[in-house]
Amino acid sequence: MRVGVIGYGLAGRYFHAPLLQAAGFFVAAIASRSIEKKGEAHKDFPLATILASAEELVVEELDLVVVASTNEYHVEHAKLAIDAGIPVVVDKPVGRNYYETLELFDYAERQDIPLTAFFNRLFDSDTVTIKALIEANSMGELFRYESRFERFRPEPNLDSWRESLSSVEGGGILLDLQTHLISIALHLFGKAELKYSSIRSVKNVSDDDVFLILKHEIGVESHLSASSISGAPGPRVRLLGRSGALICRELDPQEAMLRAGLKPQESGWQDKSAATSEFEIWRGDGAINHPGVAGNYVEFYRLVKEALKDNSQMPINREFALDVARLIDQAREWESFR
């Protein structure tokens, strides 16, 4: 299957392109406005057609288009592919708000074109390990899930569109890291309502410190923290149940592996231990190591490929993407009424 990638920044170059290649897609075309990034694309994929615009890319003979451009262009670029009759994967967030997301899914459905969202963190080692724990009922009744993407970058970077654009325009941590945290929480514990939101701009640029509380229908509370101004980042995950607590301290290793130039295979990472986070189960004073499940981002594109071949459902459906977007909008509304 021939795929075109729109955008060749962090997402396009280090996530989508190598994962597509590993899943058996042929990266046939790459579009970028940056001369530097077009050079990188040609170096990485010498057989691909390198183009300057999304408009040029969608006239190529393609079986799939991946939208990895900046958030402000997601809907515009996805519509170009839909108009050309090409199925689309859109990097998260699909739209900058609920209504953009709804509009795009409606647009795709009217033209009967498959559309899905790239929520790669559903395939993190911590996510799949917790999913297995839940299915095995290993920790009794679960009541609180704490999930963090915290780091310490105290100086503003105005060259970064994520920091220079407001959340409404497509920048900020609410749309970036909280989109991941919300998607993981919904995947693990099901539908939820927002119970609390704090959205702050400590560095006086876009939002850089965001804390949300979700209450899931099954009774679990998710406490979700995303920050670029945390001098002492907390553990990546802490899951509390009646019979113990699961701790995962570090970020899933796959992003670092991809950014280092390591290439996964069609089945995932050859060294599965390198793609597995470390876990501990605590029952009071003592901790025991808990074997984790390896993360596998390639699985997302394996499912996309399968859906295209079989004309079946894409891995992330409309309802799930809209639930994430709804909670993002509710967080903004909550903050505006504080």
C-alpha cells in the first residue's frame, strides 16, 4: 500500500514514517514546506516523491494519507485527502476542538472515506500492561489512576509552534500531552465526565501546566497531569486498587528508541525487553517487580492496514475521538468559569 505523509517534523519523521514502513506500507510521497525537512525526507526515503504542499501530495496515487502537520492545519489537510478519495490518519488531536473534530468525521462519512486518529500512547508499555492487569483483576477494585507527562523546560521556546500558539490556535499542553492522557484513561476505564480542570501558563506563553480529574462511569477517578514546568516530575503512572498499587516511574521507551533512529519490525520491536517499561506492585511497605508487556506502536498501523484491506473498522473510531475532544473542550470551559 502506498502512503503519503503530510508534515515531516517530529511526528512525521520519527513516528509515522518509520512505523508505516515497519507495518509494510511503502512511503511513496512526503510533503513539507521546509527546505530542511524536505532534505531530511529525501535522505530517509530516497524513493519517495518529495513535495512542497499537501495539495500536491493528494494528487499522487496513494492508498493512505497521514496528516502529521501542525495542529492548526489538521482539518484542512485531512479534507484535501478526503476530497481526493484517500483514507486518512490524522495525528492527535484530530481537531483543535470538539466541533472541528465532529465536522471532519461528518465530512469523511458523507464521502464514505475511512478516517482515524493516531493515539499512539494506547500502545505504550504502561497502557497495555495496565490493560492486562485490569482484565486479570490483579489489584482488586480500582479506584484511582494517576497519569503524568511531566518535564522541566523552564525557559520559553518561542520558535516552537506548540509554545507560541494558544490552545485555541492549536498550541499548548492541553492539546498536546493532555490529549494523550485523556485517550489512555478512556481506553483503560471507559467513558468519563470532567470533575476538575486547572489550565495555567506559568511561562506566560501557551498553557504549560494542566491538571484534570475525570470520573469514569465504572467509578475510577483519573488524575491527569501534564506540565513542562515541573522541577520534580512524578511517576509516569500510579494505579491504586483495594489490594495494592502499581507504579511505573518512567516514560515508555519507544519514543526515545525512534528518535535514536532504531527501526521496529512488522511484529514490533525485535528486543521486546527494550520496549518494556519497569513496574512495581506495592502492598504497603514492600514492593515487588511486576513483569510488563512490551509496547508496540507498529500495532496501530498494522490495524490500519488490516482495516483498509478488509474494509473494516479503523483502530480509533469516531465516538472515541469525539469523547477525547469533548473533554478537552469541557476543560477549557471549566477554566473560563473559575
